Amino acid sequence: MSEPALRPVLDAQDLAAAQEPAAAPSRSRAALLKRLADVVCLPGSRVNAFERAMTADLLIELLREAVLDERVRIARRVAAVSEIPTSLARLLLRDDLPVARTLIENSASLSDTDLIDCARTATPEHRRLVAARRGLHEAVVDALIEPGEAAVIESVLRNDLARLSHAAVETIVATTRDNPRLIPLLLRRSELRPSHAYVMFWWSDADSRRTILQRFAVSREILQEAVSDVFGMAAEEKWQDPLTRKALQFIERRQRNRAALERSPFESLEEAIVVASESMTREVAEEIAYLSGLKPMTGAKIFTDAGGEPLAILCKATGLPRTAVRSLWRGLRRPETDASGAVAPGLERVLTLFDTIAVDRAQTVLRYWNWSLSSALTPALIKAIREGDEDAVDEFSQPQRAAMLALGSDFGRR
């Protein structure tokens, strides 16, 4: 007598029923999801890594077809697990926001690679949520700000426990040009350096400029004391080393250029200022720049700046009197009084800056500008600025990148 045939797990009737649209959520699927999640969440003493991974693979297949409520429940279940399988974590992090939010906000075990994957593959809102997590490492922050989304960057800057890399700060500085509301947030960050702040100065409002000058207009006295003997060494070598010469020019106390005065049509910087008050031509502006120890490009930025604060910095750094600020203001055809006859608000703000900033600190600001805005303008950099070649930024030094940020729009108009 032959053995009876074994009944298949699913017979024809079962298959037909399975192919019909379900009238209600499957109780068996819900139970299976829960059981699989239970296994994934077992401690390491109960399930090994391979068993956990195998179970996670099955769970993932079910989650791909699960409804939103089921996916949210699973996310809540695994958020407390200390070892979430990577494939499961990434599936949930890429899911709709209610699912991903549960993991992003509540799971302490997500790795940097999980968060970076989420930042690069999910939506801006996912990135904003990740940006608010505590203790973000630099690599995660780099991935978050890469798309240049202002809302995400704002969330990063508000997160005091997120760490910014040097490259991230440069990227954010560039972003502030079109998103000025980020400037006050960036100015709060300890990662911001003077080179970043002085570039951002050019498109900052009056309040942010005041903050930049208060925080970064530092004295160079300690540098001057540390290298006082090096000036003599460099002079004995006839200033042959260009890098040494450039660094010492930044540190030295003297701001005016004596060599330029010997070639100038003016007898002094003061005389050039008097002429400028009556007729500020390009030639006069360039002479003032040379006599002040600046390159013409730096002078051009100072004289064309809409706010006017750089005029106060220039005059204070070069030892000019307060009246020189008014002379330059007049020469640039800017209003000196308002309708009531009082000093114009812009001029009053600039004069107040002149009165409050020390000479040495003004020189620090001026020399940072001169260093970052002009000394790095190589032909390749100018070409990159004109073409807006962002891909070429990494090929340049920090001063060169600063020049690209500060001068990019100016070159675009030429």
C-alpha cells in the first residue's frame, strides 16, 4: 500500500485565498512581525550575531510591505536595542518620517555610518532631525551640510554638541552669503576662526560686524614679542625668503608703506586723504591703498563696502585722525547728515567704531583682509572665481579659498 501524498503547506484553495485582496490587516503577519522583532531585540546572551542578522533579513522583507503603523511599532521596538542590525537600521532610517523619527530621536546605538547613510539618501527633513541629535561627530556633520540646505545647517549650528570640521565651517561660511540668518548662529561657534570671520564680515549686517570685531580683532603683541629677533635675521638675509617676509609683514607694528611713499605723487597719506575728500578717483584710491600697506584689491573692497566700517578700520590702523573718516566718507559721496541735520546713522556708526577700536587690533583686521583678499589671487584663482568653479576650491590654500568667497560676486560683475 502506497504512502499517502503529503499535503502541501498551501493547497490550491489557500493559494486562491492568498491572492485575493485582504479585507483586514493580517493577524498572522502582525504576530510574525512582533515575534521577529522580539528575536532581533534579544540580548547577546540569547541570540548570536548570525541569528540576529538572519532574523533581521526576514523582518526587512515583511517591513517592505507593512503598513505605516506596523513600521512605526517596529521602529519603537528596536530603538532601545543596543545592537540594531545595520540593514534594518538603514531601512528604518530611510523610511517615512514617522518611522525614521522614532529611531533618530530615541536610538542611542545608531552608528556614524548609519547616520551618514541617512543624511545622503533621505529627505531634508530627515537630515534636520539627524542634525539635532546629541554628540554628532564631524563626519556626520559634513554629510548633513553637503547639500547646502539652510534649515539643516541652522539645526546643526543650534546643536552645541555637534562638532564642525574646518571644511564644514568653510562650507557654512559660503552658505551664509545667501542665508544671512545663519551668521549670528555661526558666530556663536567655537570652531569659527578669524580667517572665516573676516571673510564673512563683508556680507554681514552691522550687528554681526560688531560681534566679529569684538571677538576676533585681537592684539598681535604676543606675536611681536615672540619674533622680535627674527626681524633682524630676515633683514640680514635681505628679506629673501618670501614666506618669512609675508608672515613678518602681518606681525610688524608699522602699517604704512614707506617705500610706496617714495614713489607716490603725494607727500603723505594725509595729503592723499584730503585729495580723496574732494575727488575720489580710482587712481587716488589705489594710492591710498599703497600708502596704507595694502594691495589695490583690498583697498577696492574697503572703498566699495556699503556699510562703511572698513573705512574706520583703515583710518585707525594707519594712525589717521578721526577727521579722515569723514573725509573719505565725503569723497565717496555718502550722506553725512539726515533730514533733521543730525549725523547720518551710517556715519555715526562708523565714527563710533573708530573711537572704540584700538590701533593694534585695527591693524590685525586690516592685515587679515589684505592677506586673505589679495595676496592669494593667482591666475588660477581668478579663473576659478570668474567661472564659479566650486570643484576647484580644494586645490587652493586657505587664503585663496577666502578670496574666492569674498570676491566671487565682485568678479562675476566685471
